[in-house]
Amino acid sequence: MPQSFDAIFIGAGHNTLAAALHMSAHGWRVAVFEGAEQAGGAVKTAEYTLPGFRHDWAAMNLSLFAGSAFFKAYGSELIRHGLEFSPVSNPFASVFPDGRWCGVSTDLAETKTRIAAFSAKDAATWDSLAQGFGAQAPLLFGLLGAPMKLNALAYFVFKTIRSKGLAGGLDMGRFLAQSPRQFLTQTFESPQVQAMLGAWGMHLDFGPDVAGGALFPYLEGMAGQAFGMVLGKGGADTVIRALVAALQARGGVVETGAVVTRILHHGGRATGLELADGRTIAASRAVIAGVSPKALMTLAGPMEQHFDKALTDFTHAPGTMMIHLALDSLPQWTAGEALKSFAYVHLAPSLDQMARTYQQALAGLLPDEPVIVAGQPTAIDPSRAPQGKHVLWLQVRMAPGEIKGDAKQEILARDWAQAADPFAERAIDILDRYAPGIRAKILGRRVVSPAALEAENPNLVGGDQLCGSHHLSQNFLYRPARGHADGSTPLKNLYLTGAAVWPGAGTGAGSGFHLAKKLAGTKKPAGTKQNSSEIEPATGKKPCN
């Protein structure tokens, strides 16, 4: 007789685990089945180079999780199960070829002084934006945190017009439709300040000239100023370990190494799943898949013409290469010793260079000058490495999932097995320009190509860490398909969650928590203690979301 649960989940990413915890807290019998040997999806930490050096596999920044509605509801419980944060007061900076740098810190005076070195006018603009963020934030975070239904959009329009008037509401609509370049060049005069903020668009598949991307450089800049950043103490997997422990303490089941081969359904209703080891698992109320849209089609088969086409046509962002380095000491940045205290250092010197990189990757070319995000987690959390040593987390953006050529005409390989190392050397060459002698500091190295990212986690199609582009045609009401931004599918009791579902990528667990509340209710469950303070745990400041 097959095992039976109220709800079963495919994949143990943070969205499915968050949903499972909420549903378990409301009395549902739940089980989570993960094909990999370690839970977490893209939120994993392990010793990928040398013993004692703990590297975040993909996600490093936990700010969205720390400020999420889910953490507000379950944070105390997760902390009891070991969740720990490391607050960051210097969240991000950018270095430039002329030897200068600019960065954002939670100290507004420090940030303004750095910006003023490039433009006094831009420093005044930054001050004005920072002072006005408190009025803008509730509207924007309200939109990004709401279930995506027509009435939610209508309410956002109503609130915006009531707050800002019709003219202000129209200006907000224009801003939401702008590209990063449009917003940044119309707001700041310094190319360096524009680049410092524009780099954030590249994190979310918004090259400088992609419509709808202005929101993200603005939000990351203002949120970094207001709240800083949050890392996980000991590694980003502190979130996953706490989620799994909390779920198991409530009687939930989490199995790793359990590959799902088929979603079972009959008469238009999902009934369970089949595992590679031959077991059948029954679900009386819900089957929830934390998979990519195309993987859902593979597991469930055809469902309904419009929905099937949307999943088949679902577009993925260009890929990312990860380079994990164990270091003898932090990079020696020529731009200044102060850079060693920043969580992220962007090597993305201009909007034009970012636009070129983005277009080259879209065309299938290895970019001649990829954007480098240098993460320095041990500058904030020394526990991740042996005493005095460090880890460096390098994201190489953008990289094509399928290689059609090399923009620099140096790398002849057309498959990642052969192209990974020379492309990684190109990235480290770029790093060495800004931090000379970096190679002499390397004690251990692990290169993870876009193909390797997908092999480890099939949701990262072509190395796309976002599980799908966030461009306007595939966001809001259209993520992943019109009429299904709530995670529903044409099959009764079958639901999709994860980064492919609104509100998309990031560590905020939004899609999982929205779905769980829809299915199990929003009433405060027994055995939970909501955080007594609404103070953001990383910074001691009140969050916007």
C-alpha cells in the first residue's frame, strides 16, 4: 500500500520547505521529496574547495528572507532550530578602471561622501531619494509582496493614486516601465554612480536597456542604504537547515536522494507521484512541484493548450558561472583597503560594458568582459573559513547556456566541459586587474559552469539562477502563465511553486508562502510565536516588507 499524505512536495528548495512548514503548522500531513543528496536547491553551503572553507553554492544574500512575511510569521520558530544571521553594514560597492570606487553603506553620510567624490549633484539626489524611500517603499513592496491577481494590481493603482495623485500615479507607471539605463541616466549624472546601481539589474536578467528593469537598481540601492544586507551565519544553508528541522519537528517528512519520475493524475486531478525507486506516494489534497515550468510538463504530461504552450515557451535568462575560491587572505583591492569590508564588490565599470556583455550572452557568445560579482562573506562572517583565511564567492554574469562562439575569439571550445576553465581564467584576469596578485592568494578553487549548475539542480536551466527571465512579458500576472500566477495548474490539486512563479526569484519564499496560505489558510497556527518585534533582524531598523 503506498504512503499517503495530505500534501506532497517535489524539491526541497526554500519555497517548498516554507510552504510545507506553514501547511504542517495548520495540521496537514506533508512530505518533501528531493532528488539531490542535499536539501536547499540553489541555497546550499558546503566545503567545495578545501576542508574548513564553507562556500555558498549559488545564493548568498538572505536579505529578502530576513525581511519576508514568512520570516515575520515563523522567524522565532526557525531561530529556535538554529537559524542565525550575520548583518552587513557595507552591502555593495563598485570598482572602476581609473582606480576609484563607490559604495553604499548604512551610514548615509558615508554614502553621500563617496558619491560626492564623483558628483555633488548626485550626492544631493541620493540624499533626496533616501529621504523619500519611506514613502515609496510601502507601495512598491506592497506590489511585489502581494498575491498576483487583478484585484491586487487594481488596489496598487488605487493606493498609488490616493497617495500621489493622478499625475504621481502616472509617473510611477512610467518608472515601472523604464529600463535601468533610462532611470539611471535621467537621475544621476556620474557614469560611475550609474554603473554602481546598474550592476544590480544584471543580477535579475535586466541588462541596461531592458524595459521594466529600473525598479531593481532603485530598490537594491535604497534598501542597501536603509537596511544593509543579511548573510547567513556559517553559510546561506542556515535557512535550509532550520526549515528542515522545524518541519521535521512538526512531523513533516523530508527525503533527499528521492528522484521523482512522474506526477500521477486521474480524471483531471493530481493524486500523487512516482519515485525512481519504484515507490508510489499518494496525496489526498495537493501535489506541489518546486520545479521549472518545462520540468512540470515532463512530469505531468499535457494539461491544457494555453497553459502547456506558456510552459513550453517559458524563457530562461542567460546563465551564470560560479567560481569558489579558498584564499590565504582577502583580495588586495588597489582602489582602497576599505573595500575589504564590503559583502559584494561589483566589477562592472559602465552601463555600456554591461549592455555589451548582456547582448553577447544572449547571442550565445562567451562575453569578452563578463560582469564579476565578488562576494566576500568571510569579511562579515569569519566562521566560514579557518582562522585568518577567507572564501571568495565569484558570480560571472552573463554566460550563455549553449556556447555558439567567443566574443573575444580566444576560446575555441563549444561545450562547457572544455570552455569552463579558460572562461574562468578570463574572469580571474579581470579580478586581477582590480586586485593584483589574487592568484598567489588562492589555496583552492572550484569552477561551476552553467551546465554544471543545471546538472546539480535541473531548475537552473542553462545555468539560469533565476529559473526564468523577469521581463515584463513573463512577470506579474504572466509568471509563469496568464491566469496561473498563484501557482495553480489546469489539473486540480496540482500546483507549481518556486522562482518560476510570482513573485519570482530571490530568497523571500514568496511563492511558497502565498500558495501555502491559499491552501491552508492564514490564521495563526497553534505552536507558533510570531516575532514579537517588527525590527529587521539584520540592522535593527524597521523593514519595508
